[in-house]
Amino acid sequence: MYTVLHAVVPPLAKVVWRPTVTGLENVPRTGAVILASNHLSFADSLVIPIVAPRKVHFLAKSDYFRGGGVKGTLQKAWFEGMGMLPVDRDDPKAALGSLDTALEVLGRGEAFGLYPEGTRSRDGRLYRGRTGVAHLALTAGVPVVPVGITGTERLQPVGARLPRIVPITVRFGAPIEVAGRYDGVPPGKARRLVTDEIMTAIQALSGQEEAGVYNDRAPDA
């Protein structure tokens, strides 16, 4: 399904939205890698796989994979075909399960995408990164490619029934290597240092104002 969808969806989306994409050369074509992006819209998890030069797995609400009937079947096929992996957000252990899922993807030598802010920004600012991204990078010993997206918050605002034609820009930054750099550093400190380095790179790519605090608003997309 992935092969079929990616033969149709990316070319069509690029013709319609004409996204500006830079830094594709920074995304390794093979091997495990994390793509860490800012988060402005539910559409980010579709935009990145559409423009990336390789398959990227993101997590998506398990509800999207459970629908019945023709609509449910098509919806499940769409999300699976776009490389999405289900996560049950109502499960108290979902956070740990998400990390395990990510490590499985990375263990297979694939690309995993995530948002260090934890949930999308409602005011356009860049919020402080949570250290899960650093935990994954340090545990798996894989590079992190920072990603800066602009414009997706206007693609389909809350309440809009159809997506709009708006300028979208996706910038892929230089990979941040972590393997071997933090040997002997206390784990908690290493995770914070790596996360802050990643967020600094994302801010440079996105140009967002830094909020300086965590985004604690409950995600709905």
C-alpha cells in the first residue's frame, strides 16, 4: 500500500501545494534516523512523509485504525499506507509504548518522525522540547535530522472542512550525531543537552519565537 500511495499522493500534493523544500541531502537515504520537527498542524505528519526522500514512520491515534465499514477500511489503509503506526493515547502506558515502538522502527534501520514539543503549538511559538527524542537517539545511537516547517497551521485550521492552498516550507537541517558524544555524562543531563541542541536547530530552521516553557495543552490531533 505504501508503494501505491507514494506513487500517487506525493506527486499530486506537490503539484497542488508546490511546497518549498530544502536540505533533502541532509536526510540519510538508508539506515536508522530520527526526524525531529516543530509541530503546527495535524497535517505535519503527512507533509513530512510526502516531501521526504524515504519512508518516515509517525505515530497516529489508534482510533484512525479501528473504524468499520468502507470508510473505516479506507481510512486504515490510508494511514498504514502513509507509514503511520497506531498509538492508544487513552492508555496510561502509551508514552512508554510509543518509545518501544520507535525503538523497534529504528532497530529495523528505518526512519522515525516525532515532535519533541509533544503536541502542536496553538500560538505559533516553539515550545521546550521533551527529552524522549534524546532518549531514543542515545539509546539507539542514531542521528537526528532537525526539521522546520512553516505554513501548515494555515493549511486546514480547526473548523475548516477542506484544506487550503497556502505556501508551505519544509527545511531539513544537518544531522545531529549523538553516538559516543556523551559517554560518561549522567543520563539525565545528556538527554537534556541533546534535546536542547535539537530544539535550537529546529528554531533556526523554522524561525519561530521560543516560548521557553513546555506545551502542556492536551493534544487533539
